[in-house]
Amino acid sequence: MFENKEGQSIPEVTFHTYQNNGWLDINSKDLFAGKTIALFSLPGAYTPTCSSAHVPRFNQLQPTLKANGVDEVICISVNDTFVMNEWAQHQNADKVTFIPDGNGDFTEAMGLLVNKEDLGFGKRSWRYSMLVKDGVIDKMFIEPNQPGDPFEISDADTMLEYIAPDAKRPLNATIFTRKGCPYCAKAKVMLAEKGIEFEELVLGSDYTDLTLRAISAGSSVPQIFIDGDLVGGSDDLKEWLSE
């Protein structure tokens, strides 16, 4: 079992980062002082669960977390600063601060540095998240110590549930479009006016006509999906929003 460090101060270490074409050392005490931080740590940049679920959902929920008292969302991994910088850009995760723990000093002090030599990873962080208030750990969600890479309780939704159980989650919206489509442009404006963030998939570069027909039983655009349901085209979206 990993030690739960709730009520303890975060370890004092130096993070070696490269920002704006220069090296910048950041002391952990300064990073956490006077702020409420939602931090999550994971086995490695570009790894499957980290890239497909852990980072994207924290990035999506960051505005909701911020509205409920979180000053900053931080992702830590035992990777060097150049890897973390590139991964942040690749993920388009502009609402998350990526901190490199290249030597594993912070992770080791947290008691969560694990051996993943069987995968060729060397020493890496166990997956966990925690809420830190002015440098003191308020709550920790440590994944169970079992084989593999469990991802059950260190997710962004669990963190939000702890901080603000009644908080309204953002809608998950995707719109299928094609270039030059006026109805697509109209639908995007309607979504933006309602404050609904969405992912846009463009015909020819992100999907094919076959893809659209397979999931919507039609080929006209736009096609809008929200929280797993097919809303339909721009007129359907207008009616859906009015309700």
C-alpha cells in the first residue's frame, strides 16, 4: 500500500523547466504557496491512458474546477521538460500546467516512485491525484496498488466530485462539418453563444462520408452530437437549445 499523506506539507524540491528559450528552476514551495492546486501525476507523457483520458478530462474540467476554488491544475510526470513541453502542445491542453519531475525527486518524496523496468520505463510515478491548499495536502486519490496501470479514482471527475459534488459538468459536444458549409458555421455560432465548447471534425481531414453515414445514418452536415446523443443538423440544434 502507498502512504496517504493527507495533512502533510508537499515535498520541497526543485523542478528544472525550460520556458521561453531559457532554463527556469521552480521551487515546489513557491509553486504551491498561497494557492489551491488540483494536481495529478501519471506514468508518462504520450502513454495511452494519460493521453486519451487523464489529461484531456482535467483540461476540459479546469474551468469548472476553477469556478469552485481551484487556482491551478498541474500535471506532473517523471519526464524531462522538453518531453513535457512537446506533450502539452500535442495535447492542446492549454488549461493545464505541465511540470517535469525529470529526476523523480518529487515523486520519490511522495513515496510514489515505482519500478517499471519491465516495460523499459525505468522509475516512474504511480498514478494519483491530490488537492493541495497552500502547500498542504488536503486530499489524495491514489490508484490501488495492483498490477498494470489502474485508472479508477485519480480522474478529474472524482476530484470535482470531492470539491463540488453539485457542480454542473460541461456538455460533451462534437460537430461534423465540411469546409464552406454555411449551416455548419451557423451551428458553431449557436454553440459558442451558449458557451458550449465543442470539437469540430472536418470532412476529408478528420472523417469520411462513410464515417458520418455509419454513425448518423445520413450524410448531410452539420451533424451535432451532445453527450452521446445525435442532436442532428443546425435546425435541430436550434430547437434542442431552445428546450
